[in-house]
Amino acid sequence: MTTVAKRFHSKAATFVVAAAVLIAAPVQSALAESPGDLRADARGAVESLYRQVPAAKALGEQAPAVLVFPSIVKASFIVGGQYGEGVLLKHGKPSGYFNTITGSVGYQAGVEKFSYAVFLMKDSALRYLDKSDGWELGVGPEITVVDVGAAASLSTTTAKKDVYVFFFDPKGLMGGVSIQGTKITKITK
């Protein structure tokens, strides 16, 4: 192997290790310590959303279930991902635990933390979540991402979609969150 090739492989290995550390370290903070902690964090997150967006509270009162991910960590350096754990609340009561994971490749760098809630407005959407072996968002029930700033025009009479997603409480250095490529899977806690 030439000296140039050795240097390239060494730099590539260093890059891969650095990217893995950058991505893996923040993800550890997205893992709840116990089911009780996760339930408390989810309730606190959804209450925060309801205070910020009254339309979300109205939807929550109509929805058969709300899946709340209180702490999603997104980290990347060229290769990135986001991960978090959440609780399915059926009529306000915990009914199961889920994780959310997204991978990405492209020019990006930084760490961000945010929350999101998935309002399952129809029993058919809830059944789809229950029966799927990992729900890839964008496949299955129709999803509408609601901009928190524009949510004032949303009401229970205009909300006719199967699923509404709200991203809220962003903190960090990266801009923009997305559900593209996200998979939600039931987990045991």
C-alpha cells in the first residue's frame, strides 16, 4: 500500500470513528432510564405542546391515541441519525412504548434535540400502528405535519386527516426536522 493510500485509510478511519462518537454519544441521552421516567417525560412534553398550541390540545381530546416522543436527539457529521423513545397514550393513559429512528447521509453537521407528537385521529390509524412491524412514516395512513406557528388555523372541524405530527421544543445547532425516512417500532420497557 502506498504512503498516500495509508494516509487516506488512516484519515477515513479517523473520520468514521469521530462520526460514530458524535452520533452515538447524544443518542444515549435520548434513552429513558425507566418506563416511569419515559411516561413522566412524555406527559410533560405533551402538556408543553398543549400550552404552546391550543389546537394540539383540541386534537388530543378528539384523538383515540397520541404517540409522544419527548426527547429525540439528532446528530450528524455527513452521516447522521436521530433516535428517541416514546409512549403511546390512549385517551391519556400509557398503552405501549415505541422508538423512532431515522438515518441520513449528506452535507450536515451538528446536534439537535426536539420533541414530537403523533396524533392518531382515526381508529384505523391506531390499528395500523398496532399491527405494523415497524411503521415507516409516509407508508400507510395519511400524515400531515403541522407547523406549530401555523397551527392556529387548525381546528377539530377542519382536521380530517388520519394522522397529524407536531414537532416542538427544538434545541441545538441544526435546522429543520423531518419525518422522511423515519421508522417507529414497538419496544418492550
